[in-house]
Amino acid sequence: MAVALAVELADELVDGAKGAALPLIRHDLGLSYGQVGLLASVPLLVGGALELPLGIIASGPVRRRRAVLAGGIVFILSLLAVAGARSFLVLLAAFTVFFPASGAFVSLTQAELMDAWPDRQARVMARWDLAGSTGAVAGPLLLTAVLAAGGGWRTAYLALAAAAAVAWLGTCLRDPVPVAAAAAAVDAPDALADGGFWARARLVLGALRDRSVMRWVLLIEVADLLVDVLTGFLALYLVDVAHLPPAVAALAIALRLGAGLAGDAALVLVLERVSDVTVLRVSAVAAALLYPGFLLAPGPAAKLIILAVLSAATAPWYPILQARLYGSLPGRSSVAVTLSSAAALAGGLGPLTVGLIAQAFGLSWALVGLVVVPVAVLAGSAGASGSAGRE
């Protein structure tokens, strides 16, 4: 499992470093704000569309193994291309190629873990999310260390490529499925392994008609509104609405990431004693109380304290909901990968919707609308029981 978690850590390490390096990249290549916007949107849309059929194509242990290794190679090459980019178009192409490569290298590795531990999916996902949060926090620190040593953002991307290469080599050397979990995995082989492409595509369409499956797909994207989408607008809210200095807004982002990491670490321990559904419901109730409190808190100290607790409270949402999605599709992890890719592509409308509401009515009212998110998560978990992988 450790090597698989290293893959997720390397992926989020890149993501964390990218956000921190973007001002340096913009200055070095002389990019406009419009071009910076394209660097964020085009890889999501084009790369997401390329990733969409990945779960159908890479079905079964053999195909998936090949896709993981091939994706890892492209993952590394795309980082090297970013490091060597001397123009906007080359940089855009490298970022776009990175997106589906990450899907093959990272998402399919996640699916392999879910197949390997079908009775421990929530706990495995908690460890996966902890590895990712660690990488997200470590990414800016890596860039800082490179800059302190006299390097630049290109050197940082070379270091990221080296880290990804280590994770890829580990993937090459490890067994596809851990020996201790092989017996559990044999009982639920990937149902997409048999039949041609269209036969496998029909299985995906069948899953779209399954209400228990679609519940978790929709909840993952709804929950993300109070996680990643809120993070994207947080600094703007604190500066433009709460009228706090930019330095305090930057501190808030760091505090949110750190609290989320602490929440991920706590989840690993909590799931050993409490069911995933109980954790999900308690965290949703906590978020329903904390988020309005964050918006209404009068001073910066109160806002930052509540923000930290809120970030820790919502940390369990993604790993638990994602594990539930896999648990609702026993033996069909490739279907889960395809549905997750499609949902993430549609989920790109979330930030756009918040932005349009903010444009029309103000950012304050746009973020007030997110108070329904924890209520939706709580309502969506109604009727769920047991642990992920056993439902």
C-alpha cells in the first residue's frame, strides 16, 4: 500500500507546487491574466474529456496495470516538458497532457487499492487522502526550499519529475495486488474485464441508472463546493468582504490546508473505531453549524479559529464518499473511475456558478448559498449503513 500512497503524494505534491509557482511562471514567460486563466481551464476541460473513457479502456487487472505504468511515464514526461517550456503554447500543452496522465497513473492506482481491500475501503481511502493532503502542503514547501537553495521554478519541476519517477519505479517493482489482500480481491473481479469496449460502456450506462451509485457520485461533487471550491474563493472573500489584509488571507489558506491535513490524520484513527457513515453524519452536522458561524464571526481571530475547525470537519467527506462509490460498485472499480471522471468534468461548473452568482449579487451572497451543502451531505447519507465496501 505504501508505494500506491506514494503515487498520490507525488500527484498532490505537483498540484501544491504548481499553485505556488504560478506567479514565477507568469513573470518568466510574460503571461497575461487571460493566459493564466486558460492554463487553469483548458487542462480541466480537454484533459478531463481525454480521461473520461479511461476506466472503460483500462478494465481488468492486466489492462489497468499497463495503463498505470504508461500513465506514469507520460506523467513524468509532462513535468519535464513544463520545466523546459519556453512559450505559453508548450506550457499549455504540457499541463493538458498532465491531466489524463494523472488519471491513468493516480486514479487507476486508487481503483487497484479499492479492489485489493474491498472490506476496508473507507479506511484505505482515509490513508489515501492523508497522503494527498501531505503532498498538497509539502508542494509549496518544496518550491520554497528550491528557491532558498538558489534554484527556480524550472528546477522545482525537475525535482517533482524526480519524485514522480521514484513513485513510478516503486509501482513497477510492487505486485499489482498485495498478497495479503489477493483472496479478497479474487471474489470480486473487475466486471469490465470481459467483453468489448461497447459491452463495457453499457455497464457504465447501467450504473448511471442505479440510484445508490448516483447518490454517491452527486454527493462527491456537492461536498466539493464546501471544500475545494470554497478554498478557491476564500482569499477573495477575506480580502473583499471581510476586509482583512492579504497577509491574513494567505495565513488563512495555510491554516485551512494544515487543519485539513490534521483532519485527514485523525480520520485514519477514528475509522478504526467508528463507522464511516457515523463520521460522515457527525461531520455534516458540525459543518452545518460551523460554516454559518465562519461567515458571521465578527473578528479575524474568530474567523480563523472557526475556519480551522471547519476545515478539519469537512476533511472526511471526500475519502468516505469516494469509498462509498467504490463500495456501491463491487467488482466494478473501472466503472467508478469513469463515473468519477465524468462527475469531475461536470463539477467544473461549480466554481463557474459561484463566480456568476458573485458577479450578479456579490461574493458574500454567493458563499452564503453554500450553507445548503452540509445539509445535502447529511440528507444524502440517509439510509446508508455499515462500512464502505459492505453496503
